[in-house]
Amino acid sequence: MANNHLTSESKQLATWYFTFAAIIFGAQLLFGLVAAIQYVMPAFLFELVDFSIARIIHINALVVWMVFAMFGSVYWLLPDETGIETVGIKIGKLLFWVFAAAIVVVVLVYLLVQVGPADETTIWFITEGREYIEAPRWADFGIVVVALGFVGNLFLTGMKGKQTGIVTVLMADMIAFAGLYLAGMFFTDNISVDQYWWWWVIHLWVEATWEVFVGAIAAYGLITMIGAHRKTVEMWLWIEVSMLFGSGILGLGHHYFWIGTPEYWWEIGALFSALEPLPLVAMFIHVLYDWGKTQGSQDAKGEQLSVINNKPAFTWFVLNAFGNFLGAGIWGFFHTLPQVNLYTHGTQFTSAHGHLAFFGAYATILIGMFYLGVQGSNGIKVMKNTKLSIWATSMITGGVVGMTVALTIAGYVQVLVSRAQMGATWAAYFDGQSGLWFVQAMDWRLIMGVVTFLGFVLLATDLLRTGKSAVHER
Amino acid sequence: MANKSVWSDNRFWQRSATWVTGFASVLLIWLTFDTSAQISMGDDADLKNGVTKRVPGPTVINYKITYEMDAKRGHEVPVIGEKEKFFGRDDYSEEEAGALLHLGKLGSQAKNCMDCHTLLGNGAYYAPDLTKSWLDPAWGPEGSMQSMTGKDTKEEAMAEFLQHPSQYPTHARMMPNLGITAAEAKGLVAFLKHMSSIDTNGFPRNFGKIQGAVHGK
Ligand code: HEM
Ligand code: HEM
Ligand SMILES: [Fe+2]
């Protein structure tokens, strides 16, 4: 991404964040493929890069690229929203390099050192062994410092410049986002206490703070890409915040059904998490409604003109509206009642939901932000889809939906055979895994994973090339 | 301005968002205090006096654990029974048992068990759930693992397997060697035995109903 058209240093920094994020996204998919191959051919890289290692890199890279893209998005929109250059941009740039270097070291240690002895040095320097946030403790502290620097810049800029509704929401949201990470940093012998706090990080990120972040980014996107009215957009945003936090915070209870925590979480978790899809419906309607409304008033002027000034980005934003609702809302609701979750808990069904939700709710909108970055860096007035953009979008989306369908079927077999029929023992587990539908589903997940990966290669190519394409209006 | 509805007023919605969020957070914090008390680890005195804790103390490794239907609660619960030898002893002190559990919990993280297995149902789906693996019929007297590893007790068989998992494969999908030492393996087995005594509200349902665990036989 060339920076020659960017006068704002904040936006330049944003493009660094986007670039690094896109690279890590590629790494995520590559290691996902390794793990998926191992389901089909268990001997693949056995005792070399075991499933656990491939999976750690797959899901840690997922979290990392999204956090990078989120930081980038904030640096991107700050000058537009506040009307000033971001405060502390020099520190921001320094922290970017610190962050990126730390991540590279962490990943290399995962890959090359893999495991350590059962003592505290392993927790400090190799892995904490807790899904998604395996990063060793030295990196935890580094991440906290970087996050504080980022939040500091956001606050100073928001307070000095124009503090719009979007900026206000982001300020409150980002501080909660960073603060929650602390809940995942300590060690305890009590696995129930361990899991209790671990979910504070994971759930309160993806079903509360990150969702609110998406609400804010979608609001910004609607204003900049289709010229939606700020007053309307920000009113929706506040309503979404109430609904998301109102359901998502106590919806945390849907992870406390079976980890040793008391029974009252059945009722609390079921009630509040069952409400969680509502704000996602609201967000979906909001995006489509605003689009229809602005396009409608444009049409009323009698000109055949699209109101969208960045087609690929807007496509990804609309996919976000759909995907968030489907992956998080529908697939989440499927297994959120304790009566169902008793059987689906910890099966491929969870994985089906995890994939469609992370993709639909976050990957989509962040890829949209990459395209906004390309548009700005190349001084494009109206950005169009190239053939490559369309292929990339279709293959990635089709691939992930295909994987989700395969995993849902696999989860179904597992629930029926391993859980309901046989009672979750070692033997029951493998009876489920060797069911014909399960085996075929694993093949299909791999095939669809390859489609996703090829789509990513096209996406990366498009992001590098489209800026120079002649199809856009400059 | 005077007849503008409050429903279209951004400040009204901003305040609502603040109140709703504040209310939900306060409720969560309050529940966290209650839950933390309920899931704090018990101790040796609790076990001796028959006080039921959701998460028993580490000396639970001195006892036989089974998983039985509780008619009142409508699902299975762990039952802590008579004394049972664990690596030849049933008199581990609070400190000794605590140290074993500590080693095992550290080991479970240092070797990334959670990135292949689920523990309490959370983790990865590449290998069996370990929540009640201590009670798995495969490790019991009728199961195949004791004779396969050439050991006479469940705990020794498990420890042997954990040290050399790829020597005792039962499926094409094998567990790799993770460099687990004899001492670490003992800690890990203590950790697994302790985990099987946690009251998980009936998860996993019908565990081992085919044979073994349900009525403690
Ligand atoms: C964007 C939002 C969301 C994302 C990214 C997301 C992602 C995930 C992921 C990755 C997991 C698996 C965690 C693990 O590894 O153990 C999970 C679990 C779960 N999610 Fe979501 N989720 C979202 C929203 C929702 C919503 C709205 C609901 C309910 C309506 C929901 C219900 C659940 C439940 C019940 C589980 C536990 C599954 C189990 O017991 O194994 N999720 N989610
Ligand atoms: C090339 C495409 C991909 C392949 C082959 C792939 C494969 C895998 C595999 C094999 C696992 C381990 C599941 C298990 O423990 O059984 C996994 C986990 C996961 N992947 Fe992917 N993946 C791909 C793309 C993605 C994408 C695009 C996302 C989200 C944006 C994603 C998010 C996740 C998450 C959240 C988990 C953890 C799920 C859970 O614990 O429930 N993956 N993936
Ligand atoms: Fe959740």
C-alpha cells in the first residue's frame, strides 16, 4: 500500500497496521490448513508440528491480526472523526514496531520450542497453554504496555479534537477491551477458577467489546462510504451499545454451565445470551436500511448513480451485517440453551460457530477497512470492484460457509454418537470420529479450507494491485 | 425543539447505554463474588468431615471417586467414597497433594493439553474430553490400557501412557510425545483425578454409561 496520498501520519500508521494484519491473516490460514490436514491424515507432521502447535498458531494469529486491524482502524478514522492529527503518533509508531516484533518472537517460540517443563519458566517464556491467549507472560506485559499506549493516544486525541459519538463509544470500548486482558494473565491450580476468568477475556471480548467496536466501525463506514446522516447513525450506535452490553455482559453465563460453577448460571446464561442475537438483527437492519435510504434519496434526484464510494469495502461491510447475524446470532443461538449445550459443548459444532462468527463478525469488516486503506493511500475518489476483488470475496466467503456447513454436520454426528448415545468416553469419542458423515465432513472442511486460502491469495494480490487499476474514479 | 420526542434524542440513548451497561456490570461483579466463594477449593478437613465442595481439595486423590445419578438434581454428580491408593499411598498430606496438583496443572499448560483436548469441555476437539478421563472405563480393570502398558493400577497406566503416548496407540490419530517426565506424569494424573471430582452439573451426560463409571462399578 503506497502512502503517497496520505497526508495524515495517523492514516499512514494505520496502513502499517493493516499490512501486518494481512500478513498474519495469511499465516493463520496456512496453519489452519495444517491442522485440517491432520484430521484427515494424522501422520502429517506428527511429532514435528503437532496439531496443538498448528492450532495455537492458527488461533493466536487470528486474534493478533484482528487486534492489529482494529488498532489500525482506529488510527485510520481518528483524523476524520476528530478533525485533528492523532496525538502521540510518534509513540504510536514506536509501539507498532515493538508489538510486531514481540508477536514474531512469540510465534517463533511456539513453532520452534513448542512445549516446556512443568514449571513457571514455561509460563513466562514459552506458553501459558490456555486457548487463544497462550502468549507467555513476558508478552502479556508487553501487550498491556502497547495497549495502554494505544488507548492513551485515543483518549488524548478524542479529548483534544472533536469528540463525536463514534469516538466516545470507541474510547469507552477500547479501555474495557484492554482492561479485560488482565483477567487472563494469572495462574491458578483451580481449573474452575481458571476457566471462569479465562472466559472474561474471550467472551467479554468477542460478545461485548469487539461487537461494540464493530458497531462503531460500521457507523463510520456508513458515514464515509455512503454519506449516511451522522445523527441517525449515532443514535443507532447508542441503541446498539445498550443492547449489546445489556445482553452480552451477562450472556457470559452461557460458558458457566459446566465448569464447576453453580446452577443459577443456567438461567442467567440462557436468558441473556438468548437475547444476544437481537442487537445483531438491529445492526443488520441498520446497515441495509441506511443504504436503502441514501440510495433512495439519490434515485429521487433522477440520476442513476450509486451512493457507494468504495464498492469492495462496502461489499465487505454488508457481508459483515449478514455474517455477524448468521455466525454469531443464529449459529450461537443454536447451542446457547443449557439443554442443548449439555450435548454440543466442546464438539465440532462449537468450531462451526467459532468459524462463522469470527469470520462474519470480524474478518469481514476488517477486510473492508483494508480496502478503505487502499482507497485513501491511492487517492481514489470512487473505488470499484475489480474482477479479482469479486473472485476473492466470493471464494473466501464461500469457503468459510462451506467449512461451517461441514463442521455443523460433523458436530451433529458427534452429538448423536459420542454424546447422546455413548456418553462421552474415550471409546465414544472415537466412535463419533470414525462415523462416515464425520469423516466426509473433515474432507470437505479441508477442501473448503483450500478454497478459502486461494481466495486469500487473490485478496492479497488485489489489495496490492487494485490501487493502480484504471477502473476507479480519481 | 420543544415537541421533539425523547425517542429520537441521542443523549437519551447515550444515557440508556450507560445505565444498562453499568447495571449489567454490577450484577456480573456481584455474581462473581458469589460464584468465587462457591468454586474456591475445599481442603482436607472438608473431605474428612464429608463437606461437599464443588471443587474439592487436592487430597481428594486419597479417595475413590465415582460419578452417580443424583435423583434430586436430575443428573450425575461426583461422589467421593472410601480411601483409595494412589501410586501406592492413600495418606497424602495437604501439602504433598497440593504440590502434585500444582505440578499437574502447570504441566497441563506447559504441554498445551488444551490445544488437542477439551478440559471441562473447553479447548480443542482433536482428542477426547479429559474432564472425567480418570473415570474412563479404558483405564479401569476391564479396560485395555492397564494390560497394554503392563501396569496393575490405573494411575500407573496413565502415567506410563503420558510419558510415551505414541508407543501405545489405539487409533491412527495418536497423541505425540510431549517430553513428559515421570514426575510430571504423576502430577498430571493427580490433576486429572482431581478434575474428575469437580461438580460439573452433570457434564458430560451419561459419562461411561456403557460400562463402568455410572454406578461406581
Ligand atoms: C461475534 C460474536 C461471536 C464470536 C466471534 C463467537 C465465537 C465463539 C468461539 C470461538 C467459541 C468457542 C470457544 C472455545 O474455543 O471454546 C464460542 C463458543 C460459544 N458461543 Fe460464541 N461467538 C460469538 C457470539 C455468540 C452469540 C451471540 C452466542 C449466543 C447467542 C454465542 C454462543 C456461544 C456458546 C453457547 C458457546 C459455547 C460452545 C460450547 O459450549 O462449546 N456466541 N463462540
Ligand atoms: C483455511 C481455512 C481454515 C482452516 C482449514 C481452518 C481449520 C481449523 C482447525 C482444524 C481448527 C481446530 C479445530 C479443532 O480443535 O478441532 C480451527 C480452529 C479455529 N479456527 Fe479455523 N480454519 C480456517 C480458517 C479460519 C478462519 C477464516 C477463521 C476466522 C476468521 C477461523 C477461526 C477459527 C477459530 C475461532 C477456531 C477455534 C474454534 C473453537 O475452539 O471452537 N479459522 N480452524
Ligand atoms: Fe460467549
